Amino acid sequence: MRRTDRDQEFAEFVAAHRSALVSMGRLLTAGDQEWAEDLVQTTLTKLYVSWPRVRRAGNPVGYARTALTHAFVDETRRAYRRREVAAGGTGDDAFVAGDAGRTAGVLDGAPDVDLRRDVLAALAGLAPRQRAVVVLRHWLDLDVAETARLLDCSDGTVKSQNAKALAHLRDALGETAVPALPIPEEIR
């Protein structure tokens, strides 16, 4: 494949999927637009460098989601990220104000600004891997096996992280926002 063909194909991929990746990044970062943009840029850079291999794999969107999730988890492990404390608030004020161009796709169907703010605050209270599990399982509707593959962990880890995360979200948002699910027979 010639470089110009590769560049054109990659540009088409970015045009088609960048906004969905930014929305996923916004959820992973609990509403931090700038951090989400940085994660997507890192992801797209890695994709561009590996584009021939990504194309051959046959699932560039899945590859991008994996790379974005890994970039998020890696970034949360950095010491400066753990020490950072917002001085005036959570940084969600711009998101809550509702810039439609920046927030399209994030929490689609959320009836009001207060619910968006509450969900993002609840997501921010989760550990990074729990947040990744919730985003992958419930916003992207991936199954346990695919989520485990993306996070490079076992199915059991995904299930336990998901249960802990949902319990936290239930406490933070209330039972009506995150209803308790019945426990299946095989787990009891």
C-alpha cells in the first residue's frame, strides 16, 4: 500500500470514528474534555504508526478502543496524575454548561444537566479500572469476554470490578438510577 493511500484510509477512519472515541474518552476521564482529547490523540498516533497491522487485523475500531483503554489505564498510573488536585472544582463545569459540540454522544438520552453532572461525579469516584469496566460493559455494551480482552485481565476480574463499580454507583446515584439486578442461579 502506498503511503498516500494509507494516509487517505487512516484519515477516513479518523473522520468516521474520532467523535465516538472522544465520547468514550470523556466517560473514561469522568468528563475531563482535555484529558479525553489527549488520550484520543495518543491513541490515534499509535494507530497511525501501526496502521498496516491494524488494517490486517480487520477490526480497527476494536483496536482503537483497546488502545484508548490502555492509554487511559497507563495514564492513571502516572504519579503526577495521582497527585493532581483541582483547586476550584471538578472541571465538569464546562461540560455541565452543555456545549453541544463538545458533549455530543456523552450520556446520550440523559434528561437533564444535573443527571449528567451526577453521573460524571459518580464515575470520577470509581477506580480507573472499575471506570473502564463500566464504560466498556454498559456504555459500549461489550460482553465480559471482550471487556476482559481489552483490559488484559480475566473474566472474573471484569465481573468483580463491575459488581464493585455498580455498588458504588448505586450508592452515589441511588437505587432508581442504577437498579440492583437479580443474582443469577449459577452464581448463588
